[in-house]
Amino acid sequence: MRRIFRSLASFNYRVWAAGALVSNIGTWMQRAAQDWLVLTQLTNHSASAVGIVMALQFGPQLLLMPWTGFAADHFNQRKLLMATQATMGGLALLLGILTVTGLVQLWHVYTFAFLFGCAAALDAPVRQTFVAELVSDTNLSNAIALNSTSFNAARMIGPAVAGLIIASVGTRWAFLFNGTSFLAVLTSLTLLRTSELRPNARAHPTKGSVMQGFHYVWSRPDLRATLIMLFLIGTFGLNFPIFISTMAVGVFHTDARGFGLLSSMMALGTMSGALLAASREQPRFSSLMLGSAIFGLGCTLAALAPNYWLFAAALIVIGVAALTVTNTSNALMQLSTEPAMRGRVMALRLGVALGGTPIGAPIVGWVADHLGPRWALGVGAAAGFAAAIVALGMLSRLDGEAEHRSQEARRSEVSLPPAERAGDRMTRSVSPSTSLRAKRSNPL
């Protein structure tokens, strides 16, 4: 257990995690309330409208990707976070006021979704890489996983609370709570001990530096494969607001409480997946393949679920798999990327994973409206299986390259004269600790 929560030994990380948890609960309350508002009050159960809201909210991740990554790599991350968090809090309060006064219309939700998405697009790569300033490199993978645990604990609590609030007093108070919840993360950023921060290496602005992230990723086959997998699952699989809301209303005919509970069941799975990731010492590419395959299987089970509770159980499986994919890809890409490039690479990752939503969400929404929610889940299942095939191909390539290097090493050893081969084997048989002891015993 201590190994899972080892990053909390850092004061700065504890403060940041506490503030982020409160803010994330508010964010998930608003997302659940927003989906319910659009689906049941502003439209006649239109999944396409929910898809448009998602497209507007996540589209800026792709549109602003080069500039958001540039900002994360070149500017003070703590100050950027304070600006973006304050902006998102203000937008949530304004939408809440419109809802409380009864003036809210569908185009208002569309507009605020886009503006919120623009602020979140700048915030996300900074928030992803800022954790490296809070902990040491040895704890970075663990801190990333704990961030996801906090995020998904909020994802479990927020929709459940939102469901109760919606059923009792309406959607408006969920928006207002989210707006005030940003005070928690702003307070935590203020309380950080700046002398204990570990600033990431800042890149120097040069001509073409905005495009360097694209060139860097394109030159790395492992990063390219990871982004292809994230595009498939992010575009066609991570459309949970559509899946859950349409299945809850159109198939199982449940109320706001039942809708909130389904969102919490999904979050239970994602939180479990985050804790599993936190317990691992190092992320592995094979985990991406396994997570993608299980994601496809979970969506298949959800699509075939005959009743509410079996559907809820399938959501737990989907949640574990989704978090395995997103968490592992996050850790792999951060740990294998040069510090001065992390912001741009993370912006690319988020842009690909979330920026495909403007393409996928309307398509999945159309499928749910015209073919039924179960077929929409089938689209998610196909995306998961396709991503697993991409990972399998990459693993085969990595195994082939490892075997090739091994053969080259054997051939180069055979080509040496016998005396040199014997000397080389003797040199390799001396361990670093043996050499160190020899130096200490013979200072000359």
C-alpha cells in the first residue's frame, strides 16, 4: 500500500492532489448535469446534440494543439495553470447563472462548451507535465497514476452527487458548485512551496519550434503507434456521455439517479485501473495492447447486456481498460520523451486522444439515434480491437529489432580474434560493483 501512494510523501504533491480532487469532483458534476440538461430538457432525447456538445468541448484540443504544447514547454507552468483554472471556473459560474435564471438555451451550452474547451486545451498539457515539477523522476510514473486515481475518484463521486442534485433541485446547482470548486485548486497552487519545485527544462523559442513536436513524434515509431491507438479509442470509444445517457434513457428507461449511478460505476472501473497502474513500477507497451483488447471486449459485453445491472458491470470492465490505455500511454510518452519536448508531445497526445471527438462523437451520436445505443457501443468495441491490432504489430516490430540487435552482437563477437573475444568476455564478467571495489582498494 505504501508503494502505491509513495508520491504523497512530497508536500507539494499532497497539496496539489487535494485541490485537484475537489475541482475534479465539480467538473464531473457539471459534465453529468450538462449531458442530462441537453438530453432531457433542451432537446427531445437527441444523442446527436450531446455529440455536438462533446465535439465543441474537445475540438479545441486538436485545433490549438501546436500552440498549447508550445506554451507548456516555454512558459511558467504554475502561472499558466492559475490562469486557465480561473478562466474555467468563471465560465462554469456564468453557465450556472444562466441555468438558475431559466434563460439557458441549447446554443448557450454549445458556446460555453467551446469556450471551456479552449481553456481546457491550454490547461491539459500543462497539468499533465506539471506533475514532473512536484515529484522526482523515480516517482513520476506513480504520480501520474495517482493523478488518474484522483481524477477517477472524482468521476465516481461527481456524477452520483449530480444525479441526486438533479433529481432534487435541478441541474443548475451542479454548474454553480463546479464554478466554486476551482477555488480549491487555485488555493493549492498558491500554497505550493516554490523552493521545492523541480522546474522542467524550458525550451528556447526558435523558428519552427511549434512544429518540432510533430517531427519528434514522427521520428519515433513507438510514439506514432501509441498516438494511432489513442486516436482510435479516443475518437470512437471514449464517448461515454453518449453511451451511458442513451442506454440509461432509451434502453433501460431510468431517471437521473440511475443515470448518475451508471456514470459512477464507470468511474469505479477507471479508479480501479488507476490504482493498478500506480502499483506498477514501470509502464509497458504490452499493457497498452491488453488494455485495448479488454476495452473492445467490455464494449461488446455492454452492447449485449440484457439488463441495467449487467450493463453497469460491463461499464466497470470498460473503465479499467480505458484507464489502463490512457494511463500507460501517458506514462510511456512522458518517461521516454526529452524533458524540453514533454509539453509539445503531451499536447499532441491530448490533441489526438480528445481532438478526434469532433469526428467520432457526432458519428456515434448518429448511430445511437438511427440504429440504437447498442450499435453505438459496437463502434467503441471495434475501435478497441483495432487499437489492439496496432499494438500487436508494434510489439512484433520491437521484438524483431531486439532479435536483430542480438544477432548483430553475436556476429561482431565471432568476427573478433580469439584472444580479443576472451578479453571481452573477461571484461564483461567484471560487475560494476567489482570494478568500484578494485578502484577503492587501489587508489593509484
